Amino acid sequence: MQLLKEKILNEGEALSETILKVDSFLNHQMDPVLMKKMGEEFAKRFEGKEITKVLTIESSGIGPGLMTALTLDVPLIFARKRKSLTLTEDLITSSVHSFTKQETNTITVSNKYIVPGDKVLIIDDFLAVGQAARGLVDICNQVDAEVVGIGIVIEKAFQDGGKELRDQGFQVESLARIQALKKGEITFAEEMEGATIHV
Ligand code: G4P
């Protein structure tokens, strides 16, 4: 998605060979116009899938997830990483280990909102090793809901998550795929020559 790539090149910052900082439009401040366009793009890429729910994980998946759900006219559910005061019973849980943050979270969804027969589109902000997506797939499997696709804003194609999920048969659509990061340099997967320097 060209608009997203431009945003990454203009505002993103490669902090290291593995981490891309995009706090100005995705992970802290959110750009609602970009979010809306991303939601429309995801809806287009998964057209005809008869999606009944969009599922994401707090917190940065909520922006793109909500805009996708709005375009599709279906509810958004976000898995919680922290215990909720009001979410107390009939919970579906899965364990998600973050490779990037070196921490494990138990993620939780109420079985009131993801139900057998649902056709679920999973949306998340980043795809690295794929643990978050796997946890959300596991939650759907536990209630016999079908995962019809996985939409990712930024895929780090140099990590294995995308390949593994596609090998398992999932339709994974990423709006931007990063092939390489170096401090100050971002290279997209489709255009290895298009590296841009940031200082
Ligand atoms: P995985 O889900 O593919 O296995 O990825 P991983 O465990 O490595 O990622 C864990 C968290 O780190 C996720 O956020 C993910 O969005 C974020 N993350 C991973 N790589 C990057 C990166 O290069 N840049 C940025 N900005 N974030 C990255 P989270 O813990 O769910 O946080 P949040 O959604 O509350 O922001």
C-alpha cells in the first residue's frame, strides 16, 4: 500500500536491525485518515470471505482493526492482555510469548463475542515471529470459529511469522513488507533497491 510505505519512509525510524519505530502514526499517535484507508484496503483484500467478526489484540491492533470492522460493517473484538474487572467468566485464553519484548502474556476473549461458526478476520499492527497471530488463531480454534484471513499492517519479512502462517494455509495480507532494517535504513521487500536513509 503506497500511502503506508510513504508514511513509513517519511516518519518511520529503524532503531536497530530488528525494530522499526512508527510511533507517530501507528503505535502511539494514530493517523485516523491512514487507519481508514487501511481498513478499506483490508476489506478489499478479503472481499467475498463473508467475515462476521474482526479480531485483534490490544493495543495497537485496535486502530486498524476498528476501521476494517467499520468498512465490513461487523463487530471488532480485541483480545485483552491484562485482566479486566468486568471480563470475569466464560473466557477463552491463549498464551502469547513476545519474542521482541521477551515476555509472555495470557490473552483473553469472552466466548460471548467469538462463537462457533464465526468467520473471523484477524488484524494486527506488526507481524514478526507470528506469536500474536497464532494466539488469536488458537482462540478461534477453541470455539470452532473459522479464521478466514490474517491482515497485517507491517510485516517484517526477514522474520519467520509470515512464511509459517502462509505455509499453514492462511491467507496473510500485509500492507507493507519490510525486507531489511539497519540503523537509519528501511528496505521494503518488493523493492530491495528502494532503501531510504534516515538520520
Ligand atoms: P509476533 O506477535 O509476530 O510474535 O511479534 P513479537 O512477539 O515479536 O511482537 C510483540 C510486540 O512487539 C507486539 O506489540 C508487536 O506489535 C511489537 N513489535 C514487534 N516488532 C516490532 C517492530 O519492529 N516495531 C514496533 N513498533 N513494534 C514491534 P504489543 O506488545 O502487542 O504492543 P502494543 O500492541 O500494545 O503496541
